[in-house]
Amino acid sequence: MANRCKVLLWVYLWLGQSPAPSKLIHLSQKYVRRCNNFGMTPDAKLSPADETRRRFLTLSTAAGISSTLFPGVLLALAAHTAGAEDPATWKPITPEMVEQAAAIAGLSFTEEQRKELAGGLASLQGGIDDVRKLNLPNSVEPSLVFDPVPSGMVLETERKPMKLGPAPRVEVQVDPHAETAQESLAFLTVRELGELVRTRKVSSTALTKMYLARLKRYDPLLHFVITFTDDRAMKLAAQADKEIAAGKYRGPLHGIPWGGKDLLAVKGYPTTWGAGPYMDQHFDEDAEVVKRLDAAGAVLIAKLTLGALAQGDLWGSKERNGRTRNPWNPKQGSSGSSAGSASAVAAGCVGFAIGTETQGSISSPSTRCGTSGLRPSFGLVPRTGAMALSWSMDKIGAITRSVEDCAVVLHAIYGPDQHDLSVQNAAFNPDFTVDVKKLRVGYIKSAFDMPELQLPEKPKDATSKQLEAYELRVERVKAGHAREAYDMQYATKTLDVLRGMGVALTPMELPKFPFDAITPMLTAEAAAAFDNLTRSGRDAELVGQLPFDWPASFRRMRFYSAVDYINASRARSLAIQQMAAAFAPFDVIVTPSSGMQLSATNLCGQPAVIVPNGLRGDDAPPSPNNGDGDRQNAGGPGTPVSITFLGQLYGDAKACALAAAYQQKTGFHKLHPKLG
């Protein structure tokens, strides 16, 4: 029915008829309503003229037309035939066409404005085509650089040596070749592994072989590796052993095997971005983060999975794909998009991993897999050589077994590189000797309140089929509420533990701001980053093709105007000021890992430290979707929960200090899955 409404509308326009505006409005509204009813997007499953439509949408956006329907309808009026691919074959845009399209979009122009707009749109086409002919690669950044620093903020710039806790004492069998030793050795923290390597109780070469073997053993179960880097790894491990034997110790990462999310370029190996169209992609230079970890003596052993183009945990091409799994319950996905990084760390298959976050891609898989994750302040780590999704929101961070490990990794990779212009000259000086009782600590009070059960309203005069759908929805809502209510006990227990540690907690709330209203900036930037993918039609090669997946999202963003994007950016400036004011009285803020804080802090740049917070008991509500690999299969008995510690912008060190103290008190990071 939705397609029928759409066809009727386009037939009117293509035949040159001029139905009354009320008729056009009726048809367009009916089309959008039908699309919504069937879970479609109004621009889904279009004809081969997609390319032409998309080009025209960009033109209309450039003209400052913000309505979603206006550009598409005006394109229909201008198209000469249904298959018109070349703008040269379009009918000239006339003021009458502008009037008809404006009526559908709910816009009003004077006669003079219609004439001016018709001519102006035609004149813009050449410039837009010229820009597209440049074939801008993903690595080219916009000329406008996002800066989250609010006015009046002074950054600490002096870099100081790390102040770590006491050197750990490792009392485990250290023969990495022994089957019994692997289960204890593989799950040690970076600091523990580092002490073994430094004191030459175990070699980097032996650790590298052990972790490579574990990756290959468990990858068929967990699907967390895209490319092994064996040759590179063995050379670096041998070099590390030689240097350490000669007394040239580079620090706690020297000789430690690690895995990188496969959006980091590594010379000599494919960088797939987890997506079919890029499975054979190569770059001639390492990403800056890879270079810095090489300099620290760390050993890259594998490029790990990410959801396609950094979305979720489903990756690959039609020929080779998979959903990365949660080691605690391999029937579940590991969440994403740093899917392989969290899964491999949780499974004891790498010493540490690098992930990225735009809006939850370190937090979510760290929560699902029970790892420690550090999403640093925006602009702390250079993204040079990493896939761009959102230039104003992408961040690179660590996923490890302990918070102290996260800080060690961040200390090695942060700081300006003269290429990523968003990176601030801000210092990250972790101090794990600080007295956490002296920190000013808040907690988001409403986030710890028991969730209320809000059932959907029962439809009136509903058919039996509608009632059946309503009852199913009610059951889903009840099941979701039961899981949230069960998990809240772990969050509130955190506050009790912190108070028992002598930490004074002050209730606070985040600003009442429409953060969700400005998050489309992320998708708009992503659509620009992959403009060629959409216009070429190769978005059909992505494994995810549901309405919420990137292909449909990128198409929707063609209807998000430049004017709306800039106004969202202006609103974001207000949000930054309000968030800075809310955080000013506190060094650290404690919160559950989900909720509005996730969007708010990612938009405004604050750091987050995510730590495991225990395992759900046997009495936990089961997942209502327990199918093997079902994307909604999550939670249930024996799976991890997490808690998050937020810091002020570039206050990552204090957030790490409190999170590490809490972690040492609870010991949840020492738990690990039994894979057999």
C-alpha cells in the first residue's frame, strides 16, 4: 500500500499534472503513514533513479531547504522520466514546481521567492557535481574542527610520569606452553604480564605464541578476528625479547600482545572496516595509534572485528561474515561496535585491545563482555589512520582487564600528532596513589531510581490481530522492566561500596537538555563520510539491511539539511556549556552505564571509565530472545553488568583513580568466563 501511494504521487508529477495542493498533501501524508506502519523509511527501496534523487537532495540542502519532503518532491517534478539518471535530461525547475513541492512540505514562498529559488537551484548543480568528482576519501576531514572546550576552561598541559600502584606480585605457573598455565596466565592484567616480561620469567615470544593460539582456538566460537598478523607479531616479539635482555626496557607495554579494532590502518594487511565493500582495502601507512604502540614495544597480533562501519557486532561480506559473540554466553552477540576487542579481552586471547567509541562503542561491549573500558575525552587521542565515522564524536580508547591497564595504554597513545587537528594539547597524568576520599564525587540520582513500569495504552476498537500485537508489546515491555529492575540492585550496591570506602557522594542531575535532538549530527557526518558508498549503490553489500542499519540511515540523512545540521551544532554549543557547569562541582560522577548520560557525554566530550560490576545471578530474568546469535539476545543468568565513572573534560585521570580504587575493592575484574 505504501508503494501504491508513492506511485500515485509520482505519476501525477511525471505526467505533468497539477493536482490541488490538498490532494498532494493527502497522498504524501498517506505514503509516509503507510511507510511507518510497515517499518519502512520513506526513501527505502527506490527505483534506479536513486542516484539522481540523492544528488538533488544535496542540492536542495545547499539551498537551505530544511523540510524533509520538499527536495524529493521537487526532484520528481523536475525528472523527465522514471529512469532519468542524468540531470541534463530533467525538465527545467519552474516556479510552479516549487509551489507544488512547497505545498506538500508545508512551506510558503512568495512568487518572487519561487522564481529566485528555481533559478538558484539550477545554478548550484554544477558546483555540487564538481565537488563529487573529487571523490573525497574517508580520510579527508572537514575544514571545520569540533572543539568541546567551553569558554574559560584552562587545560593542564604539563605531561608527568605515571604514578601507578605497587608492582604486582604474580604467583602463577608461567609456562605458556602448559595447558594448565594458560588459564591463569592468559587472564592476567597488563601490569602483571609486564612484570613477568620485565623480570624475564616469561618471554614476549612465548606470550605471543600463546595468545595467537588462543585466538585461533576460540575464533570459530566467538568470531572476533578478521586478520591475524602473525609475521609482524613474531618479529616484534623477538625484538622485544632482545631489547629486554639487553636492559633496554621501554615500559609496562613492552612485549605485551594486543589486538586492534580493524578500522586502524596497518601497513601490509587489509583494513576492512568490518564491511563487505572494503574487505580488500589496504593502506600504505600505519595508523598513528599503531605507531605509538609499536614505539611502546607492544606486539600487535590480530586485527579484531567491528560491526560493519562501526555499527553493532555484525560484520563482514556476503562471502564471509559473522556476529562476534559474548564469551560469557556465546549464543549472544558481544555488542558493538568494538565487538572483537571486548570479546577477545574477556576471553583471555589478547593482553589488551584498542577500541573506538562514537556513541557507546566502547561502553556497550565492555558492559556485555565484562571488561574494563576507557573512552577518553574527545580530542585526547589522534585518529590519524583510523576510519572516520563522525569527525566531531569519534574517540579511540582502551579495552582491558583492569582500569590501571586502560590508563597505561592511554598514556602511550594520547597527545597531538600534527595531523588530527581536533587533538588538544591536554595532559593525561594518571595517579593511582591519590586518596580517593578527597575526590569530589557525585552520582546521577535519577539514574539510580527504580524504573517505573509504563505500559502502552490499549487500542480502542482494535481488531483481534491488533490486540494480539498489543499484548505481545506489553509482554516485551514487562520483560524489559523486569531486567532493568533486577539490574538496579548492582548499581545501587556500587553507591554503598563507595560510601564504605569513605567516599562522600553528592546527588546531582544532568542538564534537562534535548540531547537526542542533536545526535543526528553523528549520522549526518557518517552519511558524508560514506557518501560515495551510498551514491554508488554499494551500500547493498553491507550485511545489515534493516531500517536502523547504516544503508537506510545514510539515505535518511539526505533529508537532513545543512541548516538543520548547523542549528544542531549551535544547540550543541549550549549543551557543552551546560554540561561543563553541571560537572564543575565534581571530579568524578558515578552512573549506570546506559541512559541519557551516554549521548550527553559523547556529544560534549567527557570521558568515561566502564568497569565490570558483578555477574547476574541464577534468579536473573532470562533474555526473551535466546536464539543463537539473535541480536536481541542479551542479559540473563551468569552474564556481566557494569558501572561507569565519568570525568570532567580532560579529567580522565581522576575518573581512572576512583574507578581503579572501586575495582580493587570489589575484584569483579578478576572474574572471567569458562570457555573449556
